[in-house]
Amino acid sequence: MTLPRILHPLLDLPNIQHGFFTRLGGVSPFPYESLNVGQGSKDTRDNILENRRRVAASFGQPEARLLNCYQVHSKIAVTVDGPWPTEDRPEADGLVTTTPGLILGALSADCAPILWADPVNGVVGACHAGWKGALGGMIEAEYAALLAKGAEARHLRAVIGPCIAQASYEVSADYEETFCAQDADSAAFFIAGKTADKRYFDLPGFCMMRLKRLGLTQVATTGHDTCAEEALFHSNRRGFLRQEPDYGRLISAIMLRP
């Protein structure tokens, strides 16, 4: 079956298949409704496997070739040469491959998924960057792993997928202090919150800045807000605010065509 997905022109290339998947087209009941691919959620194993099978099938591949990390908000990117059992997935937040037919996925539910491609040298990647990972160097680690596999900066493209937007992302004021202490350019991505002890943080803007700082020129965002756009996306923050029992995980994925 064909699942609803968001495509971006930067990655819509003859030798590459990609998709920023929505919450639509799966089998999971409330509160996941319906395409939940998060092995760490409280959803049933059968539901998660079927949802993952549907994602993989949309790439023309079996579920075993859909790969994602056990994400830990790190700055670790790993190279992938073949499939692994789900229980053996590495603790990391970025994947890179030059092997056609492997689907690299980044899970998210407000954090920023970033899909990468060098279509000239045949290198693709997917990484997960929440505030902690983005500040800690996940984007730079993924970039280094891509270059190590033969990618070139002049050919690299990176697209930030659906994530929480600034208007939905209120944080405590000490976040701004933490960011500015580690990255002097961070102040531009915070604006005043509803009270003096609050700020609104622009996660996709911060990620975009870090991408451009690497010298990349072919970068973009899909421009979606996972928290605000309930019909399309899972959101950790929205679930927390509503005191729902759990939340689903989205997947953004990319593959070199066989």
C-alpha cells in the first residue's frame, strides 16, 4: 500500500527514495492513531511491526531492511552495511550508508528528523536531533560520518522534517543560558515567553543554522509543526499537556534505490 508521506524537492531524486511519514495509514489504536513505529512506546509489538512493515513496503522492501537506532539524544552516528535484528539496534542517533536497498530511519515526536543525501557519490543518512542532540553536536557528527563514507559537502543535501515549531515550544529561561554558554549564536533562536521565566525556542531554526555553519547550501525544512498539526503528526508535548497515557513516534526515512 502507499502510505501518506511528505516529500521534499531537494531529496526527490532518481537514485534516492525518501519520505517524512505522518501518523496516517497505520493500525494502532488510541493514543497512537495510527502509524506508530516506535519500539519504545507502549503499543503492542504486533501493531508496531505491521506499521513498520507498511513503511518498508512503501519503499519496496521487507521490514527487516527498515533500520533505526535506539535513540539516546547523543552525538553518535554509525555506518550501516546491512540489516540487524531490532533487538540489536545500536544506541545512537544517526545512520549513514552507501548500500542500496537499506532504509535509514529517524524516529521523532517533536524532535527534528534530518534526512541527508549526496546523490553524486551515493551516500545517504538519517539522524534525530532534539534540543540536546542539536546542541551537543549530532548534526556535526552525522556530517562527519557522511564525509567518511565518501560524501562531499558540495553535493550534500539536508532536509529538516516535521518537528515542534517555535510557537509551540515554550521552555524555561535557563535553556537560553545553557545554549548561549555553548554556542554564542544561540540567542537568535529564543524569544520571550508568556512570563519572565519562559522562552520560546526555535528548534528547526537552530538546526538550520548548524547545517549552514558546516558550509552546506542545499538545506531546507518541510515547515511543519508536529505539536500544532494534530491530524498529521504525533507529539510528545501535546500528549504530555493532555495527560495522555503515551504518544506515537513518527518516522522519516531515506534509501538509495537498488
